[in-house]
Amino acid sequence: MNIWYFCMDAISRSSNNVTAPSIHIRETVRALRGQGHRVHQYLYGDSVSEIEGTLRHTSQKISQKNLLYRSFEPLMRDIYGLYRNTQDLRLVAPIFRDNRIDLIYERLTQNNSTVSVCTQRYDIPLMVESNAPVEDRREYWGAPLFFLTKRLEKTILKRADAVTVVSTPIKKYYERMGIEAQKIHVLPNGVNQELFSQENVSLDVRAELGLEEKVIVGFVGNIFVYHGIELFLILARNCLSSGYNIHFMIVGGDQVGGQGINQLHPLLNREQLNNMFTFTGPIPNTEVPNYIAAMDICILPRFMWYGSPMKIFEYAAMGKPIIAPDQENIRDVLTHGETALLVKSENPTSIVQAVKELVRDEQLRIELGQAARKHILSTHTWNKNALRIQEIYQQIT
């Protein structure tokens, strides 16, 4: 097939190897090419002018410091996003006009209908991938024009020949919105099994940090408010009082709206727990396997109700035991007692108990890690996802 992959979100860039959206895009394109398809990608973040990129960066800086500006920033962002449709149409239309295209695969961008308009105009099959419903925008980022955004989202999904979503909760959400159930396909995130492999580890992080004798409990990812990083304070406090020889490793940095590490540091200092922690800051995705390999237990303290956290696939592929929230989107991938310990995310006691159980029981850690690795590598690699995309294309054509 001749496939064009579109992402009209200015944040996603092909040069970015840290954020989950950019990794998802890169790995999906790589896997489709590996199946023998010709895949061209159009990432608006690569095409955006230097001036617009500078303005966006300046806006983010100002909004972090100026409360008045921050209160108006979501409204300005939504108005600009809707305005951009007319401008983007002139950029994108020539691609549809001048190329023979078998499939358009679009990563849904809120407030942007450019690609779906062009697929209708040129009668090309459209598959839309949704990683987050419009409710996410309102809950975490602000959506002053929510009803316009939601209406446009519904229009785009109605135009699509198929919709892939990363979790069952999103599928149910769209069904309630009025999207036909038969054209919505649940396709969680995946993992690059060549990169996330014990054989690919090139650095002994434990030795580098002098943590050979510790049981390391780790977290990997760009940190947002919904990750519940503050729960590590409760974990550290409880494990110290119980006499466990534990060290916590947090790999990643705060994102806009996150504030997790910035809030955690003073609390750890106040209780003199900071020596129990290592904070690496953001690192390239290619180096993440080195750090996961150093961990004995991998944890996701909290997560939103709809997403597909890339970190649990990476933890599992490295054969690590996982503690994660017991909710439907996580159960799409993991099973309590078989491939992970699933806990109530709003109940810190249950997380503490799960960590202590795995610290005490090395054999359970090994069994959970091996089972998770076997399951993920057989069902949730990016190559498996590419095959699913090909199957869905055959159904809609």
C-alpha cells in the first residue's frame, strides 16, 4: 500500500525521541514500512514555520509565569486551532491532488479537520487513530470551546472509514457519542521488541549509581499530574519505617501541567527521604532500556481513565514485575495476579502493600515479569499493530 500518515498537532516532530506521541508515530511508521508498505509522513510540527514555533514556545513560557495570561491561553489556543483549518487546507491539499494514495492514516488532532475534508474531496479511505477523547482536553488542558471541539471531533470520526482507539473506554465513549461500534477498533500501544530487550542493555546503571545492594522501585515516563508521582512520598515513608532496603528511581521530567517532581522534592527534603531517590531527568527513548533493566519493580502509581500508557509495555518487554492501577484501560493489557499486580490508584495503602509484597517475594517478581513479557511480545508489539492496521484496511476496502 501507499500510505500517508498525518499528524496535524504542532507538538509532534520527527526529531523528538522523548515524548510518547512522537515515539508512537515513529514506531507505527517504522512497523508499517517493515510490512512492505510505502509510508510517507506529514507531521505539522516539522512543517510549522520557525516564527510560529518561536511564538508557541514564548506563549508556553509566559503562561507558566503569568496567571492572567494562563487563564486566557486555552481560549486563544482553541480559537487559533479552529482558524488554522483554512490555512492548513492550502498546505495539505496538494499532497492529495498530486499523489496516488491507498490509505490516509491520521492521528486525531483536536480542532483540526483538514485531513478528513481532503479525504472526502479526493475519495480516499481514511483511518483515524484516537489516543484521547475530547474530554481529555477539557479535564487536563482546558477547552473553553468544548462543544465546538466535540462537534468537530464527531464530524471527523463520522467521516472516517475506520477508527482505531487505544483503549476500551475510548471505544465506549465514542459509541455513546453516536459513532458506529463496528468501525471502532481497540488497538492499544505497543513496544519495539528489538529495542526493549535485555540483550540491548549497554550500561550497568546499578553499578554506575552504586545501588547494587538495593531493591529498586522505578517509574519511567514524561511526568504529568495524573501519574500520581506524589505517591512515592508515601511509599518511601512506609518502606523506611518497615526497614526495607529500597531505592526509588524516577526516569523522566515534568511536563507542562505536571509539577510532579517540583512538588515532590521539597517534601522529600523536609522528611529527609531524598537519599532514597534518584531522579534522572528526561532521557532519549533509546536509553530507557538501560534504566528499566536496573529496576526490580516497575510502577505506574496512577493514570487517566482512557489512555494506553506506553511504559507498561516497555516494563513488560524487559521482563519486569508491574504494579499499575486496576482500571479498564489497564486491564485491556494486564491481568491481576497473572501479568501484574493491579491496585486501587486512589488507595495509597494498596500500592504500599503491593510494593512490600514484591520486595519480600523475589520468586513472585520473576514469575510476574516473565508472564508479562511473554504476553506483551505475543500480542502488543508495534509490528503486531501494523498487521492489525493492514487487516482493518482490507475490511474497509
